[in-house]
Amino acid sequence: MQLLTTYMVRSQQKFATIFLISRGFTFQTMDFQGKYHIHCLMQLDLKFSLSFNSFTGNVPADLGSLRNLTKVTFSYNQLQTRPDGLSFVTDLTNCTKLQLLDFGHNKFKGEIPASIANFTNTLHILLLGSNQITGNIPPEIENLNGLQLLTIYNNSISGEIPYGIGKLRNLMDLSLWGNRISGPIPSSLGNATQLLKVQLQENHLEGNIPLSLGQCRQLLLLALSDNNLNDTIPKEVIGLSSLCIIFDVARNFLTGPLPLEVGNMSKIVDVDLSNNRLTGEIPTTLSQCLMLQYLDMAGNLFEGGIPPSLRTLNGLQYLNLSRNRLSGQIPIYFKNFTMLEMLDLSFNSLEGEVPQEGIFIDTKRISIIGNKELCGGIKELGLPACKVHNTKKRRKLPKLKVSITVTVLFFIMLTCLIVVVYWRRKSATRPSTALPTEERFLKVSYAELRQATDEFSPSNLIGQGSHSSVYRGILDGNQLVAVKVLNLRQKGALKSFLAECEALRNIRHRNLVNIITVCSSIDFTGAEFKALIYDLMQNGSLEQWLHSSENQSDMPKLTLIQRLDIAIDVAFALEYLHHHCQTSIIHGDLKPSNVLLDHDMVAHVCDFGLARFLCGSTNLDASQCQASSSGLKGTIGYIAPEYGLGSTSSLLGDMYSFGILLLETFTGITPTDVMFKDKWTLHQFVKAALLEGTKILDPSLLSSEHLAGINGGQSGDVDKVRLEEGVAAVLRIGVLCSEELPVERMDMVNALSELCAVREKFLRHGM
């Protein structure tokens, strides 16, 4: 029987804890009075912790005789090297169970012995930081197959990083900063795809940043500052969406423009690009890094103006753009950055008036020296007053110009009068509660959309369908939009465009995507151009959350309540379209990719390219009704079975699509999965599972992490049963909505009511 014994030992007014798991041994004395030694500790399973004390002396030579050691931590002491160097590492190679070795923050000297490789599979953590270790990192380190954490920072290590370090496929944290390491960063490092943190700053590294680091798709932190790196910043690396803590390449010799892919680091907190030789303009895509708190771009060759799009970065606490070649005016939006503690715009070529609000009233928090054309601002800045243009001095127009102006104004007024009369007559024949188009929609040109999407750059492409492509863009410098560009060469695209315009013209609901405006024009080649502009939904589509690809493996799974909320949001949207519009609208293509999620994870139904008005409505033109029912339209797996037999579009057809979406949301299985063949469908699969009591819930909802969040982490068997019963109720609703015969399907009013009842029951039980 194992006996756990804990010994508390005093050393210079501090305590160390030694955990001993004994198997019938005789414990003898230990002397911890400034120095220590071990006389006889044999046949132990031992976790040895002496960290955070002031022990001096050497590591005892017979420590390796404790063959059952699993963890040894001597960090934060003043231990020194024996005359034979770091040979105590060799002594420990007999400890075949050793998982953790921590000698950090001591006074060890010498080189890391090649015998470190003897810990082939067992050693997970090796901590040697903050010592006086010299020499090279032994190439044999590549044999530590189980190594997850390697820190040798703040020593005097020299030589190159061994190329074989990329063989450490389990490595998650590599910290070699503060040494004298030279040579290139090995391209093989990208093979260690489990890496979360890479810290190589304060060395003598040279060459480029390897493209292969872009393969580390879980990387959270990358610090390469204070080296001799050159060449450009690879878009494959700065475009890693996983980077969310630090991207630091300061004080190197990097050149070229900052890649547009910088916007992919949408969760990054700290970006330091200072003191390099970066050129070009500040990319507008930087505005997508909404979590940024620290941004330093000082000491480069950036030019052009400060982009208006950066107004989205209102969480910044530190912004340094000094010592560049920036021109134009200081953006007025900086005054609204309430979190900003320091703003440095010094030594650029900025001009115009300095704002007098927000951070600009505190001279200790801003620096604008070295911009010779600035004026105004608070008096403490000592800048010259801005010139005021005298608007009273006007040249008198010649009589001919006055006559022409009066004539033109007359014709304009006459035209306006005709338009008003025509509009009133049209309104009288077709009453509407909607606002006039001029008040509701912006006027946007092709050129503006081209600029907003960076010339429809592939890096801004967020979706693509048979009839259109959707791009992320920024209008008016601060409005995030999604621009749906129609592919008019595709058959049916124009019809889809007109259908979507007609459907969205007068409908408004919190769970429908909000259309901002449309653009019908010609592009720069003279070809016809049509686009719809919507509010950008920052959390993507439901499909992305349910079936994230390898590129999105870091995307968290939806919780049960989130899935239920999304389903209810979609139900509210369809209930509105079916029962509360002037003319009932059939969506016609409901599926997870057409359900978008905003920043608060509220669902919005989109894509009305196949929308139809309900035939038989008194307000529906006969030709519209006929067009509505021609042909099989929709997406395989979500189309109601009767559509394949020639039936017209109907509200119950939407109900079938909603039922399948509901089943997919809670099982995580797509209706087009390879398992569904020979007329076997997702509906039949779930229906059979409910009858047989088979558990088909998405496995992520029954994970320990999910269950730990129920009732404040106090979930038990009762909670798990309630969860399964609640999900079964939701799945039954999905089955009833997707019955094969339309007359057997539940309508949206009842489906919405039952889903709300399920959610109320979940919340009542704290789930």
C-alpha cells in the first residue's frame, strides 16, 4: 500500500516541500542548513520540489540513484555547477520515469551534455532558463520525442538552432530568448505543428522568417525581436488566425510592405513591428484586429495617410507611429479612443489641425513633434494657429454665368416637381409604410466598392456561391460591410439579384441580415456590374461553426444554449417572413451557410436569391407567381421532397429545410453525409434513433469541458439526463418539421413556441 508523506523543511526562513511516495523504505536524515545532501533514498517513486528557496552548493552526485524520480524542480535557488559541469543531467539518465526537469534560475555553468537524449520518450518538460549555460544546443535533443516544453532562455548559448528540432512533433513551447544563438531559424521548425509559443528574441539570428511557420496553425505567440532577420514578413506567418497574444518582430532588418493578411490576426493583442525597414502604406486590413491593445510601427518607412479604417481599433492602449513618412491629417477619430494611454505620431510629415479633445488635451500622453505643418491644438503644444480662410471674399460672376445658373436651377426644380408628382401617384396605387428609397439607402458606386474591398482582393473573399462572390469591405472608413457581387455571366444570376432586391425591399427584422444598399452600374471594363451591400456578420456562418475545417481547427464548439438560441433566432426570422409580411415570403434556400452570426452570436438569415412570394396573395402579380414556381431550386439535402415531384414553392417547403437545419445543428451531421444513400436520410436517421433511444447528440456537447460549464461546474448525472432529454425534445421538433408529407409538418408558429419552451426549461435548471 502506497503511503504519501510530505516533509516541510526550513531553509533561510523559506520552505521547501518534498513529496515522497514510499514503498517500505527507511527514511534517513537530510541536512538543509544552507547546503544539502541525500544519504540514502532508494526504491522511491519521488516528486522532488525544492523551488523558490535560497539553497546553495551542488546537486548531489547520487541523485540519479533515485531511479523512480518523476519530477525534479530545483528552480529559483543559488545552486552551482559541480567541477564536472552539468554532468548531473547525465546522472539522472538512469531515472527512466523522469517527466519534468526544472533547474531554471540558478547559477549553473557549462554545456548541456549530449546524454540529454537518453530521456527519449519520458521527458515532457525541460527548464534550464536563467543560468550561465554556454556551448551549443546538442543536436541529440531531437531524440526527445515526448518533449512539450523547452526553455533555455537567458543564458549564453551560442551556435545554431539544431535543424532536427522540427522532429519534436509534440513541442508546444520553445523559449530560447536572451542568448547568443546565430544562424537561421531552421525551416524544419514548421514541422512542429503543435507549437503554441515561439520566443527567439534577443539573439543573433539572421536570414528570413521561414514560410513553414505558417504550418503551425495553433501558434498563439511569436516573438523574434532584436535579431538580424531580413527579407519580408511572410503572409503565411502574419496571416495565422491563431495568433492572439503577441506578434513581435521589432528591431530587425525586415523590408517590404506589411502584408494585407495582417487582418487575419483578428484576436491579436500585441503587435510590435518597430525599427525595421518596412515600406508602403499602412494596410486597411489592420482594422480587422479588433482586440489590439498595443501597436508599435515606429521607425519604419511607412508612407501615405493614417487609414480612416483604423477607427475600429478603439480598444488600443498604446499606439506608436513615429519616425515614418506618414502624411495627411491626424484622424479626428483618435479623440474617441477612450482606452488610449499613449499616442506617438512624432517625426512624420503630418499636417493640418491638431484635435483638442480626448487624449489630445494631455501633453504627457501624446507626442507630435517633428511634424512641421501641424497647427492648432491646445496652447500647451505651442503650435501656430491654423489659417482661417476668408469666405466673405467672393468673385462676382459675370452676367452670362448668372443667367446660365438661373436657367439650370429652373430646369432642376421643374424636374424635381415632375418626380414628386409621379411618386405621389405611384404611392397612391401601392401604399407602403417603408421610408423613401433616398432616405433608406446609400448611393455607392462601383469605384467605391472596389476601393472598399481592396480591388476585390482574394484576401477579402469570405464566401462564394453559384451566382455570386461575397467580399469583406469597409465603407466610409469605418463601416464594415459584406459586398455580394453577382456573377452575371452565370445563368440565373440576374434573376437571383432581382428576386433578392424584391424580397428585401420592405422587410426588416432583427434576425434577417440588414441590407445597406445596392449597386447597379458598370465596371472599369464597361461590363455590367451588380452588387448588394450588407452589414458584415463578424462571426461567420453557422456552417463554419458546425463543420470547421482544418484551417479553422481553433474555432471553439458551440454550446447547447448557443445552438438553441441560434435555432430560435432562425425560427423568429421565418415566422416573420411567413406570417407578418404584407405578402408572405418563402425563403427557398434555408441552410447553415445562409445563417450568419453577428458579434453577439445573434443569428441572421441571409441570401434571398431564391425567395418567392406566396402564390394566391392578392398583392402578387400573376407573372411573379408563375416565375416563383418554375424549376427545382435550392440546395441538395435541404430541398423539400415534393419539390422534386414538381410541386410549387410553399411555406411548408421552408419548414422542411428548417427541420433539417435543426437536426444538423444538434447532431453535427450534414444531410449530405456519405452515410445517407439509398433513400436513407438525416430525418430517418434521427427518427429511428429517437425511437430506439440511441444517443446521437453532437459529441462535443457531452464532453467534460461542456458539462463542466453546467450549474457552475457542479454537473452530475441528473444534469446530464436533463440535457439529453432537452436535446431529444429539440430533435423531435426537427423531425416533425421535416416529415416527408407536407401536411404532416409542424408550422413555424408552433415550432417557435416549442423551441422557446425547451430553452426556458434549460435556463430554469441552470444549463
